[in-house]
Amino acid sequence: MPAVPSNSPATGNPVPPYYIHTTAGHFVDTSGRTLLLRGVNLSGDNKYPIGHNSYTLDGFWESGETGKASFVGRPFPLEEADVHLERLRGWGMNFIRYVVCWEALEHTGPKQYDEEFIDYTIAVLRKCKEYGFKVYIDPHQDVWSRWSGGSGAPFWTLHACGLEPRNFTATGGLIHNEYPDPKSPDPNTFPPMAWPTSYFRLPSLTIFTMFFGGRDFAPKCIIDGMNIQDYLQSHFLNAYTHLANRLREAGGLLDECVIGWELMNEPSEGFIALDDLTNFHAEQQLKRDNCPTPAQALRLGSGIAQTVEFWTFKTTGPAKTGTVQIDPKGASAWLDPKHEPGCVSTKWGWQRDPGWKLGVCPWEQHGLWDKESGNMKILDYFKWSRSSDSKRKVDFVSEYWLPFWKSWSHRIRESHPEAILFIQPPLFKPPPAMSGSDIKGRAAYSPHFYDGQHDGCLCRANADTHLFDIGLTMMTRHWNWFNSSTIHVLRKRIHVIQSIKFGDESIKKNFQEQLALFREDINENVGTYPVVLGETGTPFDVDSKKSYGMTDGGVHIGNHVPQQKALDASLGATDGSNIYNYTIWTYNSTHTWENGDGFNGEDLSIWSPDDHTYRRHVKFERLAKAAAEGKIPAVSIGAAEVPPEELDVDETAPVPPDEMEIKPVPLPSLLKTPEAKNFEFLVDGARALGAFCRPYPTKTVGRPKHLSYNIQQATFSMTVSVEPSDAPPEGFKEEELPTEIYIPLTTFSSPPTLFPIPTAEEGEEELRTSGSRTSGSRTSGSGRSTPNKSRPTSPSPTPPKKKNGSRTPKHKFPELTKRSHSIQEAISRMHLSFAGDKSKFAAGYALHMSSDPPLPLQIPRDVLDIEVEVTGGSWVVEGQVLLWYYPVPKEGTQTYSIKVKKRNPLPESPSKVGKDEGCVVM
């Protein structure tokens, strides 16, 4: 790793201690340690204002037309910030992609900024800083705005573009709360992942074309004396630079907490680069529901009925299943002139040029087609570049996205001079060649990766085999045993047949190989800057919402094994030799089992209030009763170890969500020790915890070369390369700068050492008399072959004493070390040890609800139960952080490795706990 400079490459100013460099492909702190930043998007809730979401029609149109919606309270009430941020930090996260929609800033009208919302955002960001998070701002949008089927821009921007959103559904649009028909909506029938198809429907096609290329493709569209492109872009830039200025004026946030900015989430090309109006856009790999061609979309927008293709999604991919007629019955997607008498908007105040006629399709006004005949006149209008005298196909990214990015970077750096620019070009597009004078040594590449966007599937359409850039998990809501290497095929690296991968391990390796191309993209076109997966995640409503108790009598409540496999495959792809940063989509504090994330049927939040233990009340009672009656063994609630067909339980009906909304039983908490309270706080409500709460090096002396985490075996390994240039700069001492590795207690502590496991008769008395574990002193170890004989050891847990009348389970659980996704089962198993006494069992599911959360978390130094092997240096553990010290070579390159493994936690194997093989037991 090159020595870090003492001055900023962007401004030349001396760097403060909290400064983060972007060099040699990584984030680097001022001591020269390589940083790995991993966390979440905060939050999907920020897509819509308080009191609104995509499935609620009541007040939907009025919130836009009046401009009175408020985002104050997003992503959560300020009084709840400590709980949510403490949880995220306890999960080892240190990075936040903070979602701020344009609508949240400027919903009232042009140049009318919501200062109350900005004040609230500043308060939340101060909380983020308090908890040690680094943040980058995401100007978020999906298919432009809430009223075109997504999120992002304020309502008035659609009127500015001459559109009438109230007629979008009638003219072929897809809006969640009006689906399938505004007169009789049933948003629960909205097809999974249908909303991205709105990028290729008339509203988004028109607006993105005007936003990025209005001067070239819509020169007649003049508003307030400027082309619609300049009008929209200037308002967008002004709104976010106003936010940046407010953050700067607040003091203590820029660079200390907010380190950078993205330009626009998942920008779209609109019509630009379309070869032929009568054919689908080349970028439209996903087809779902009704799918008009661009020409059909133009006719529909002007009220002309069309028969369009209808597509569904099968295991083999998108499939055309027939046609459907859409009849607007005269409704028009274009704004009625009555809204602007004399070309002046009575609501928004702008003046439209008389040459831009309202109520008439602007693309008809530019000669592309004729409404009377319905014929297209210039099929390739959007195909050719306007920046060249010779006929050359347009390149959207370099000709339209890049110039706007330069304007953005210039404006943001005026407000935030040291800003790291997070580069996110349109989906599936590598970044263009970018100038060092624009980057100024401060950049990161932030593409997205989903099992639903980059792992493809084969299907047969029109007698040809195509690879669609759609994956199975997001579309089918099921984790499949096969997948394919889409990116390699799209870039012609391999043949489509070679892309098919079978089995979990093969899929995980495939994902890792695909993501390696992102490093190539940034290195070749921009420079050696860090890679951040801005979004990655997995749906949780898989298999007919089995995890929510909607199948098999509810026995699968809390079982997130398939979701964990899917999420582990995606997050594991950032390890290996990739060493990527990431922000998972998403953490939603308002998530519900019934409505998911509240956005177009999506359900990706890694935490949910509905997954709190006390919300499982009915489920616990059913299984407890069955166990007490001898119908089932003491099964794990978390993973439903016993197949549902073996359960003989009368109460087999699924539990409606409203039945889960009950108050907890006010019984004493079983969790007496701080360690147990911490464990419960971090586990409860989490979904697929074992996948996202994973070990990783947060700070590395030298350069991490390879990371590996085996979730089933609970084993983490790391290789690091160290050179003389990695010696600490002046002012730092080598012994004060270890490599810091986060090791989650939720996987690497031993539940039996945290929780007493009494019999039904012993339960309450034993727990009443049990004391808190003693937090030992700092525990350390040295190299692989040198045992540390003087270390303190944790007492081996004693198996519970069997008494007359207690019930011995007939079913034996697999070892927790072999299935780390079972970590959440520890509490469930403890609960069911009370199966012989329902009143004591009830105390089990009361848990933390009988007392306040243990905030701030006080993690004991010796909470982990691990074996550690290193090839050099020494190490100590403090709470959830392993500190690894090793010498920096005077010359040449030195490679070190470390392996961390969870010990066997089973109480029936006490001899294995505390066995000294040169590694310390925590």
C-alpha cells in the first residue's frame, strides 16, 4: 500500500485525523490502514412521506398535487434513533448509504425547500456520527417518482414535463396502489418486480429523455426561458447543493460523518439510444405484465387503444403468455391546457413557451409520429448522436450521463470540497473514461448487485434462446439450486451454455467471479479506487411467505434459512480477492409481514418489528402445547427442525398478521446477564442474521488479499500482504495500530454459556439464583504453536441435571457449529425447555419486553468462544473486536494469515470447551 499523503489530493489542505483517503483501490485512514466499510441503506422508508406508501391510494394524488406531504420522521422517529443505530453497530456495521429523495427536499414547489426536513436530517446524521458511522448521500429515485410507479422526484416535475399523472394507469402505466384497475384496486396482486418495467413505459421514457437529453431530442420544450433539460437539472442540482450547504453550515458533519455523494440512484436512458420505436428497448431485459413497445406507449399516451404483449415470469425466465388490450377510452397522459391559462401555471408559477403545446404529445410535436394515422414517422429518431456530423450511434453514458455528472461533481465540491464522489452510471453499464481533473483523487465506484439483476436465467422466446438479465430469487421469490453468470455472457466472456451454475457453492463462486469485473471497470476507466456495492440484498417473502407462518400451520415462523443462503451468496461475493465495501438494501423500521417494505411489494429489510419474539406469541403457544402433550419433541422454533408433516397439531391455520399484534405477557425476563441481553437485542427482529452479521476486517495494516467466511462451519480466514510502506506515518506507533477484525457474538459466542438451560421444574429458581458472568481481563494469544497458558478461561457449562418428571427430548439437534444459521435457535431451544410448564414457557417469549433494551450495549471482553490461529504476530480480543498485531517488514513483502473458528458450544461436550491447543477461549 503506498504511503498515505498528508495533504488532500482534492484541495491540497492538510488532512485531519478523521480523513478517509481513496487510494490503491481501497478506503484508507490517515494511519495508512486499509478500511473496509460495510453497512446498510438507511432506509427504504425514506422513499415515501409519513402516512404514505406505495400500496395506499387514500391521499396519494392529493399529497403530490398540494405538495403538503412531509418526510420529517424518516427513516425513524428521532427518539428511536439510539435503538436502531446501536443495533446496526452491534451487528458490526460502520457504513450507511443515506437515502434522500428529491421530493423530500422540494415537494411544495420549485425552489421551496423543506427546511424542517433538512433540520431533521441533520439531527439524524448527528446521531449517525455519534455511533461512529461513515455516511454517503444517495439522491434516490426509482422510475422517476411515486406517481410514475416508483419514488424520487416531486410531483410538480411531471407537470413541468407536460404530463398528467392521474391518467398513467389508464394509458398503460403500472402504479401499485391502482393495480390492476383504479376503480377496484387490489395492490396485493401486484406482480413481484413488475415496477422496474415502468422504466420502459411512457412517463419514464419521456422524463428521463427530457432530463438528460432535452436540448437535443426535445428542443421545443422550453419552460421559464430554458430547455426542459436545463430546467429539471438546475432544480435537481440546486436542491441537493442546498442540502450540502446546510450540512456544511451545521458543522461537524462533512468528512467527519458524511464522506461523499452519489449523483442519482439507477439513472435511466429514457428513449435515448433506442434503435427503433416499434421494437423493445435493447436494455429492456425484464418484461412483466402488459408490455407496450415504445410506439404503442406513444399511442396509448394519446388515448389510442392498443393490443400489447402480456408477459409472466416462470422458472425458466420471462415468458410471453398472450396479448391484452389496453383502452384508455380517450384519457390522455398529457396535461390539459386548462392548468396553464396563457401558458402560465396557476399552481407552480412557471411560464411555458407557446411553442410547447399542452395536451399534445411532445414527440408528435417533434415529428416522430402522427396521432391521426397512428403511424411512426421517424423510427430511429433517438438512435443517432447529435454531437457528431457523421452518422454515429449515440452513447448515452458518455454523451449525456457524464456531462451531467461533471456538473454535479462541480456543484457538490463547491459545498463539500473534500467529498468522495460515488460513481453509479446506469444499471449494467461500466463507467465511462473519466478525467483525473474531475475526480481529484477522491472517488469510489458504487454499482448494484442483486440476485435479481445480475444472475440470469435461460428462457425460450420467439424460438430463440436468450439470456435475460433477471435472476430467480427476486422474481420467483424462491432460492433456486441453479443460476447463471449473466455479466460474463453480456460481455461475451463465455457462451450462454457455460454460464449455467448448479448448487450453492458453485453459485457463490459464480457471484464472486462476476463481481470481480467491477474492479476491472473502475481500474480501466477511472483509476484504482474503491468498489462499494451500493445495493445488494434478498427478498424475505419467499415460498409464499413461509417465514411469516403463512404455510404448514405456521411452523416456519422465523425460519430464514433460504433467505440466508441467498444473502450469503451475494455478500460472500464481496469477499475472496474482491474485498469490496457494501451497503445492504435495506433496513426498514416500519417493515411489516403483510406489506413488506411498503414499496411495490418489495420485502428486503434485514430487520422487522414483526419478527420480534413477542410477535410470535401464537406460534409459541401452539408448539408449546403440542410439546407438552407429547405430540412433538422440543423442536427449534427458529428452524422448525421437525418436518411439518410429522406435526400432529390441531391449530394448523395460518396466523393472520392482526392476531400477532398483541401485548407481551408481563412476566420477569429470563435474560439475567448483560451478555444474554446483548445477544437477545441483536438477534430479535433480525432476518438472515448469520449472512449479514459476518466477520470482516474493519481496519487492516497492509492490504487484505483474501477473505473467506464459511457460514455453516462458523469459520473466518484472512490473508494480508504487508510492505515497508505500511509502516505507520510520523505520529503513530506500530504497537498502537493493529488490524481490527469484527467477530460477531451472535455467531461466535456460545449460547449455553450465555443462557442457563434449566428443566421445566428448575427453571425459574435456577435463573433467579444465577449470577452474571464475570467479565475477565483482556484475553490474548500468540502464534499458532505457542499456547498462552496464563490466559483466563471461561468455566465449562454444566449439563442440566435431570430430575423426575422432566421430559427428555427424543429429537437431537445438529451441532450449532455445523449450522451457524441456527444461532437464532438458541433462544428458541431455551424457550422449549419449558414445554412441560406453559406458564414458565410464557416467560421465555416475554424476554426483553419485560425491560428496556440494554443501551448502550456493554459487550464483555470475553464474550466470544473461539479458536484462533495466526502465522505471525499476536492477538487480543475485546468484545466483538479481534486486534491482531504483526511486524511490518523492513524490506520486501510479508504475508500473514489468520483463522478464527467457533468452538463447539454444546453443553454435553464440556471437555471441548477450554481445551488448550494454543488458541484462546473467550
